Amino acid sequence: MKSELVVDVQRNEISTALLEDSRLVSLQKESRNQAYAVGDLYFAKVHKLMPGLNAAFVSVGYEKDAFLHYLDLGSQFSSYSKFVEEALDDKRKVPDISKFKLLPDIPKQGAITEVLQPGQKLLVQIVKEPISTKGPRLTTEISFTGRYLVLIPFSNKVSISQKIKSTEEKIRLRQLIGSIKPKGFGVIVRTSAENKRVAELNNEMRSLVKSWEDAVAKMQKAQPQSLIYEVDSRAVGLIRDLYTPDFESIHVNDKETYEQIHNYVSLIAPDRADIVKLYEKEIPIFDHFNITRQIKGSFGKTVSFKSGAYIIIEHTEALHVIDVNSGNRSKSFSDQESNALDVNLKAADEIARQLRLRDMGGIIVIDFIDMNKPEHRQTLYDHMRELMANDRARHNILPLSKFGLMQITRQRVRPALDIATEETCPSCYGKGEIQPSLLFTDKLHEKLDYLVNELKVKSFTMYVHPFVDAYLKKGMFSLQGKWRREFGRSFKVIADESLAYLEYRVRDKEGNEIDLKEESDISSSETKSRMKTKHRSKEDRDKED
């Protein structure tokens, strides 16, 4: 299977798309200044204890208090709490955890009031991002994740990934980690560490220990509600978790992000650093790799797949509901039962992809087309389990109920990705009436004149819908050629599939967007609407007379 990663870096947002055989299977978007991401460390203060929930609300600076349950304190909370207290008492030096005496574990069935008190200062880690009206979820069982290892302070345990099957390799890794691991740290050996040399593992171990020491030193100088440690960028984090030798290419359209990813790949796989490539073409990177078209077709309430069948996806606060429909699909088999099985199996393929693509979590209920034969129901259940086997999120799948419903629970760490595929009309801004589309090129000409002669901007790029781009450039004596002769040849017109039909966008040579919306653009449609209302009112008065 051909795997590619495409990273689109914009001014305020980074989007990462994972392609398998050129098919979009994962899409993640994040703000470039996003806070409260999974893995981030914050210096926080306990705000309120909730004995009924056996939890505490903790202030980390978010608009809603974060949630810390007793079970998320970690068994070594006593050691952790004493260490933090000593670090804050003496801020002149960072305590050496290797010389720190670990205390006994706290009881698993203990009470939050026995270990925490209001106003207590903690070093906490985000385990679940803010979702809907809820604040972040926290843990005090700190961990630092690398490519091969996960470092856990206040523990001495070494665990090996269950996906490493070789007994000899497990013994080798356990002995190796035991020889290089500093005292006071536990380690989880990840699957990617299999057959790695001691030098590579030791280098990463030192890097993770340094991250812990830097975090403690920063905490000593910080005030509560401060960010202490920030995880790698989402693009680097995604590569860290997904990278395999099957990766054929990683394309990035930003030089700084390209260097970050290139350095990381050079570190973990020096012989494969050349798969990271800087994309420098003028066409938007997602358009070039046909990702924009796939996003438009894959998100939204209704998603079609092969042979005219489709699924309908509805979201609520607590669960997601998916309905499978055969649509106007032509029958491949003579009997209804076989046709239902065929549609259901293809729907399962698309649903498994949608769960990863939208990162849907919580409870998912799927209403498949009814099937009477038990063997067909079992076939569908086995097929869905096989499809979900590669899903990195923890999940559980139940067999079809007697009503033909399949229930899936899937780990929810981040809000589900919901991209609106409907486009707001750029001419009327949702008012319902637009300017004549035939005059759209006249409007673009006016904007160019305003940009060049009034704003004195000479070098820029105008992005338009592909249909408009084709119209502007058609023929030997095209409109674009006429405009360039009139306004100079320092500007370009480029197609952008993410734009609506009569939408346009202008960026200067540094990539900053130039807002060319004038008051007349918005008010013209409003004026029409008012005139229409006034005209109707006059008609009503005439009828009354």
C-alpha cells in the first residue's frame, strides 16, 4: 500500500492529510497557535474538589475548569506530589529524580479529598482536548512520548509493546532499556523500537529525560495557568505515530515546517530523509494531490460510495448515527438478501474510513440494511472488525442486534472533525439574490483596478474557481492577457478548488490575504432586499385600498 502525507501550512492553520493509494483516509486541522493539545503540560492550581465525582476541577487558564479524576492521578501520586512540593520550595536547583526516594502507591479505591486540597499547585498533562462545553481532561501521571520510547517519571517499570511478538527481541529490549534507563523513570518500549540499536534508543532516552528536566525547571519559575511543555507540531507528531518504511513521500508547502519534518525523519531514518519534499508550485498543495475534491465529497451529511448507494451521518452530543441506503443502485444479484449483503459490505468500507477521517468518537450506531441470514450478519461483523483492526484509536464493536443495528464505541480524544461542504454564496452573502454572473468578470476587473491604482499593490496572486480560471484564460486573446497588459505582468490568476463558483481571494507576494470586500458588495444585496420588501408592502396597501 502506497502511503503519503501531505502537509498544508497556512497563516493560521496547519492541515495534514494521510493518503493510502491516493485515497484520503485521515485529515487533521489545527490552529498554529492551538493551546490545550493532547500531551501539553500546564502548571495548574486546584480550584474545587467534587467528592461526589471523586474528582477535582483544576484551573489551567482555559475558560472552563479542567477535570481531574482520582483514577487519573496515577498510582505514584504521593511521590509526584512530594517532588513537586520540593521543587517549588527550593527554586534554585532542579531536584534529581534519580536520588528521590519513591513513596508507596496510593490506594486504587481512595478518595480525592485524601490526596488533594483546594489551592494546591500541580503539574498536569492534557489527555483529552476541550470538547463542546467541557474543559480539558487532565492527568498527573506525566509521560513523554518519543519515536521508540515513552518515558514515565516516578516509576521503575519497563513494559514492552505487545505487538512485538519475538520473545528473544523482548528479552533483548528489556535488558537493553534496563541498562540505559535512569533510576526513577519507567519506560514503555514502542513497537517501532524493534531491532533498533542501543545508540538510537539511548539518544532518544537522553532527549526525553532532558524534556522532563526542562519542564521542571520552567515550572519552578512559572505562575499557575502557564504552559510548561508543548508537544511537537501536529505534523511531526503524526509522522512520529504513523511513520513506517512503507511511507513513499511527505510533501510540505512551508519551508520552516519542511525543515522540522526533514530533521525528524533524518533522526529516525537517516537513509530515508529524501522522502520529505518541499512543495513550491503555485497551485494549492491540496488541489495538486486531489485532496480538496475528496474533502468536498467525503464530508457533509450525505456521503455516496460505489454503485449509487450512500450513507447519511448525523451527529449529536453523545453519539453519531449512520444510516445505510442502497439508493438507485442497480442490483448485482437476483435476490434481495445478496444485494443487501453487498451494499452493507461496501458501506462498512466507507464507514471505517469515515470514522478515521472525521475522528468520530464516543458511541456510533449504524443502521445497516436488514439481512435475515445469520451467516450474512456474521460476515458483515467480521468484515467490520477486520477493517477497524488498523484503527489506532481504542474501539469496541458489537455484533448486529435483532434490529439490524451495529454499535461501536471509539476513543474520543479530540472533537470530531466536521467540515461544512455547503458554500455560502459570495455574491449575496446568504441573502438569496446575486449580481448577474455574466458581470462577474467586470467585478474582478474593478477589483484589479482598485488594487493596482488605489492601493498601489503591484505584485499579487488572485485565486478563483477553476471554471472562472478556465474562462479567463481561454483563447489566444484571453481576458487574463488583456488585464496583464493593462495592469502589469506582476500579478497571477490561479485556480483554487476550495473556492465557491463566484468567489475570489487575493494574496500579496508574502502570502498575506488582502480583503477587497467593499461596503457596496454587502449592502447592494441588502438594498435589493429592502426595495423588494418595500415594493411588496405597497402592493399589499393597494390591495387593501
